[in-house]
Amino acid sequence: MRKVLINTPELEKAAREYENIHPMALSSEHPLTTAKLADVNDKSWNHLYGAMVDGLNISPDNFQLIYPFTTWDWPIVPAGYTSAAQWDFCSAVPQYSATGQYTSAGTAFNDTYGQMLNVVSAATTDPKLKADIEQARNMLQLAANNYDTIYRQATDAYKTETGGTNTPPFTEWLGSMGGRSWQAQLDSAWQNVQAQQNVYNQLLSETTTPGLKDAQDRNGNKDYYTKLQDPTLSAFPPVPGYALSMDATTWLNKVQSGTGGSTGSIGFSNSQAQYDYKKTWAGGSASIDKFFWSVNVGGSWERVDEFASDASLKVDVSFKAWDQVSIQAAPWYNGGFVRSVQNGPFIRGFSPYGDSGSKAVWGPDGIMSVQKVGMLVCYKPSFTITVSQSTFQAFSRKWEVSAGLRIGPFNFSGGGGSSSSGWKADSATKTFSGESTAETALIMGANINLINPK
């Protein structure tokens, strides 16, 4: 749902009056209510993106900073299986934005690949075969449209029930009481899609477009698929597989034994110049509706206005370990064929990058745009926030009773200065500092691959 930004003085005044009456408007889970708030919030995310590029020596050519907070605690499963959380994350097409939102109910990369294959023109000189192919493709498109409609309805129901938190992951939710009816509808619709796809693929055996039949056969080869491991999903059909270069358990064991990951640190200030998003693979970044600064007080997350508005603020975040873990699609995906059809041929109504009379196959608005090929993970982040005297005094009361702090995608569990967590507030240096007490790894970014950039 698109957020409406209030951008007139009168409406901003009304918003402030509303917030005075309705405290929930101050919650970090509440949408941003004014253009000014959105601008300040986006600047913080922008500063963090630049700090990660500079501090960790990662490339803006393929780095995406992601939100919201996402843990990397996927279980070890038997060979041939994948957990729902892992599959949702690895398969999700990233938002076309330097700093992007991850949703487990997003579009799957394997689905965009299948859609692309179905708009590649199947060459033949036989008029009857050409007519049969067109009819089969139309029947396939009708079935796909029906499936897409049900899928959108299911994702809307999921987001309403979970509040967009990705908990539980969308695929896991489909096996729950709330999602089971949607899964039944999706199964029925998908069976029809598969039946129409089989008819279409059979006709391709008589065409001459180089590599198309082989690509379609590989895409449907169940040897390259995986079963979902979660007990409630045991009856689900296999899904296209994705492999990780390392699982979470192995990575944590290596880190804790001193043989894995690298230490690292990043830092930025509110007064520094903004990072130029035009230098990134996306050429820009969408506005972000998740609050950058939030504190957990009494079990609720609240935005920290003092931090966002303090021109003196400086923040440093360090990691006991961070790493890049690759994600690779199984051989159902034929990257060579994708490159070979960069300029087509495509069926009527589609062109490589779109124009006034056709839909794009590649690019930001195309069928295929971005592929997730890796993720950036970290363990035990710690922070030091230096502020002005007025901000230190204003925030100290919340700090003393806080149960956690969020800095962008980093979720620090602990407490303000408690002996168990070791968090500190130092009035002499006007700093707040602490370390996450969580023993799980965090996913803080993704590595992406642009599909056939123009």
C-alpha cells in the first residue's frame, strides 16, 4: 500500500495535532505521517548505505541494504528439502531500489523466469502449428492470470494478518489455519497452469527458436526442485531450488571458533553529506516507511525523534563478524539462454525494454529485472551513539527502561545500562553504547544481479 506523504504546512499541523491526541502515531510501527519526517528518515537510511559501502568495502554496483530486521536462523534440513523461511528469502525478487524492503510474500524469481520464457517467440513456418501455439499460449495466460489474482488476494490477507512483519514467512503461513484456504485455491489454480504449460511445451518440440525447448524442459525438471521441510507444508508440491554457499549453523560455528567471517565497523553522522544513490546499481532509492531510529519501551517500539533531529549525532556500529553468502539458483535456471534472448525474439506486445506500444521484458518495469545472488550477514553488532547534551538528557529516561534499540535494519536486544546486557549511558562523553545479546545472525543486505541491463 502506497504511503501518502503530507506536504503542506496546514496538513503537517493537522498531523502534529493528531499525534498529540493519538499516541500510536508516534509508534515506530506506524506509517510516516509527514513529508518532513519521511525526508529525515530517508537521510538516515541513506547515510547508513554509504557507511556500509565505505566501511565494509562493498560495491554499490550490486549491494542492496534491506529492511526490516531479518534473522538468519534457518534450520539444517535433510537433503532435498528447504525451510519455508529460506525458500521465501532466496527466491524473492529484490525491490528495484538501493535500499529495499524485503517481503516474504513478494514475487519469486523462478516465476518471473517462467513468465519470460513464455513470451519468447517460438519460430515455425507451419501455419497450423503457429496457430496451435498461439492458442495454447492464450490458454496458459488465462490460467496464469487466474493464479496471479488468487496470489495477490492471498498476499493481501497475509499482510493484513501479520502486519507486514514477515512473521511467520508467507509460505509457512499458507500452511496455517489463516492461510490454508488460500493454499487450497492456489493449488487448484496452479494445477491448471501446469496442465496448460505442458500443452504449450509439447508444441515447442516442433519449433526452431534456439534453446527455447531446452530451457522450458529444464525449468520444469523436478530433479532441480526441492520439497518444503516444514511439517505443515509436507503436502505442498516441490518448488524450484536455490542453494546457499553456507548454512547458518555452520557459519556461526566457524565465527564462534574464530575461523569464519571478518570483523568490521561502519560509522556516519547526521551532519555529513548524503550518499549519491545515482552511483548504485538501481540509480536511486525508494522512500522508506520503516523508522530508522526506534526504542523498545514497555514492549512497544517507538521512534526516537531526538536522534533523527540531532545535528551533532554520530553513530558507530561494529560487528564481531560479517560475511557474504552466495545464493545460486539450481539448474532449472538457464542464465545462458536468458542472455541469448536479450534482444528477443518476443511475441507481439513485448519488447526488450518496452515502448509506447509494448511491455518491457527487462529493466525496472520488465518481467525480469533483478536476481538475488547473495546476502550480507553479521553477528553480534555493537553500537556507540554520540549526541548533544540536550539529546542525551531527553533520551536518558527511555534509555533506562529500554529493552532494545533499532538502528536501521540492526535490532539490538538488551537493555539500557542493565548489568545483564552491559549497555551504558555515559554523561561525560554523551554516549549510549551496547551490544546485541542475540545469538543468531542477522541478514543486513543482499547482492543482486541485473538481468540483461540496457
